Amino acid sequence: MHPAEQKQTKTMHCKLVLWLAIVIGAVSAIASEGTVFTDESCRQSGALVFYRIKLVTSWSKKLFPKHYPEFRPPPHWSMTFGQTHNDSFRLFEMKHPASVAVSTFAETGQVGSLEESLAQQQDVLFDEFRLPKIRKGKGESEATFFVDLSHPTVSFMTKIVPSPDWFVGLDSFSLCSRGRWLEKVTVPLHPLDAGTSSGLTFTSPKWPTNPRGVIERITARFPLHFASSFFYPEIKHLPPIAHVTFTKIKEYANRNNVHKKVKRMKQKQRTKLLKKLSQQSERADADPGVGQGVNAIRDASGSDVDCRVSAWSTWSPCSKTCGLGKRNRARSVLQAQRPGGRECPSLVETQWCGSARQCSVIDNYFRW
Ligand SMILES: *[C@@H]1O[C@H](CO)[C@@H](O)[C@H](O)[C@H]1NC(C)=O
């Protein structure tokens, strides 16, 4: 094959693979409708993975002409509320009744009760994130979050405003698929009905559904009622009203006991997590015995056949002044290992430092 041809084939191949990855991601999200699947090898591959979530909404008069709200309130989207978690947590389940917290959010867009209910479940949660409101029907909003080896799934919801109790969202979407952390995946979103407030149109008055219904996807044929705002008998499928894209920004490798540190830090949200990390680093500075984990050995004493190393140097400055960076410290061999003696421990240690919240312009850090 001609080299240029070869190159072209390769590029096409890459595109195909990327496209497949997106399709598989989207299909599995829909097919599983919330089923959690986690692959062991993701658990091994990295300790901490940083993702961007971007919500793009397409509620326009052109796509959804029926009952498009022209006046008070104009079409918009509430703040998006999301979290990463392990397999023991569900934000909502299709065909099941919504929790009080979820239905309150779906009806009012207020996060208070969701926050309260999540505070009770901190042990299964890892990180929380918010995407700012989208003030128009068409728009976008984004945020970042962490997943880790034992919390690879993400859930979120956004209220459609105005509406009785309609929202878009995902429940328990695993970012670990087929053994890999997904690089980039886009999932179409359709309106969901929380089942707790009756009303067929965006602006119909709210009254409680009795008995409480279950969470259902609203389609061009459901609810099967001419008055429904999404009832379009002439089309087969509604276009997605929004899309969500997850993009992997960075994967922190499982080195230098990072795994153990992350384990200790789970249940914390990002700010707490990073604060604790920097505190640990400070303690490690003050006391060379802390933070060496399994590698800790007696620095000064020991027999004369064992390897002996110096005390740790001070930590290097953080590699990032804005955002999550790394810093190192080192030590040197004072006495080499002799036959029968103990091996030298690792001579370099790396830790996280900084905080995503320190950035005055967060966007600059995340742009790449
Ligand atoms: C989720 O985390 C909690 C707390 O650590 C644990 O008790 C539970 O077994 C975990 N669930 C799964 C499915 O791993």
C-alpha cells in the first residue's frame, strides 16, 4: 500500500473507532437504562479520573413548536445537579416511583431536599457537581467532576422549566466501559416525567398525581393525549431535547499509594478531598514517617547490609498554580544494599496538590 493511502486508511480507522466508541457508549446508556456495569480493568487502570460534563440543550420553537412557551416564564433549564457514586446508589429508576427529593427537584427545581437526602448517603457518593442554569431553551452549560476506581458511575438531572415535573437526566451511567475509561461519549436525552404532578402541558397548573405515578419517558405518543405538549402523532420519534457529553480530561495513575489515599478520601466531595490531600502533604512535610506507606523503612538505623536512605527533601512547588497538580520529593541512598540486606525503598514520592477551586478563571485550566 502507498504510504499516503496507508495513512488515510489509518485515519479512517481511527475515526471509525471513535465513532463506534460514541455509538456504543450511547447505545449502552439507552439499552441499560440505568443498569450499572463496571469492568474490573478500569478499577485497576487508574486511581482517580477527571471528567468534563457538558449539557447542550435544543429546546427551540423549530424543533418543538407545540405549546412552545413564549411568555412568563420563557423556556429554560434549571441548574443541573449531579454526583458520582458506586453501584449502591440510584438517583432515579425508570418505571419506579421517584424519591421525594427527586420529585421535589423535578417539580420546583429546588435542590434543598436532594442535598439533604444525599448528605445521608455520603458513603456511596464520591463527587458532586453543579452545572449553571441555562437561561434559554437552547444553550449549554458545563462542569467537571472526579470518578475513581470504586465509583465509576455518574448520575444527574436538570428540570425543564416551565413544566409540571419534567426533567432530563441520566441514572448510573458508567464511565468505565469495556475495560476502559471512556475518552468522550455523547448521550441523547429525552424528557422524563417524574410522575408526581399531573399536567399535560408545559404551563398547566400543578396538582398532585394520585396515586403517585412512576418515572416515564415522554415520547411523541406518550402520554397518549392530544393535549400533551410533546404529542406529535405525525412523527415517529421526538428529536432529543438535549445531549450530554462526558470528556475525560485526565487520569491519575495508581502510583505511590495514590490508590490507598483515594480510598481513605472517598465519601468526600472534591473540595474536601483536595483540602485533605494538601493537609496530608503538610503533615508529611513535618514528619517524614507519614506518607511513606509500605516503603517506610528506618532511615538512620538498620543493619549494615540494609539499604539506607536519607530523609526526604522538601516538596517541590506544585506543578500547577491553578488546578490539580503534582509535587515531588526525593531522597538519596546513603548506603547501598549488600547481599542479604533490605532493598532500597522508592526514592521519589509524588502527591497531588492544588485545587480546581483555586482558579480564578477555571476555564483556562480545563481548556486543552
Ligand atoms: C458502596 O460503598 C459502600 C460504602 O463504602 C459499601 O458499603 C457498598 O458495599 C458499596 N457498594 C458496592 C456495590 O460496591
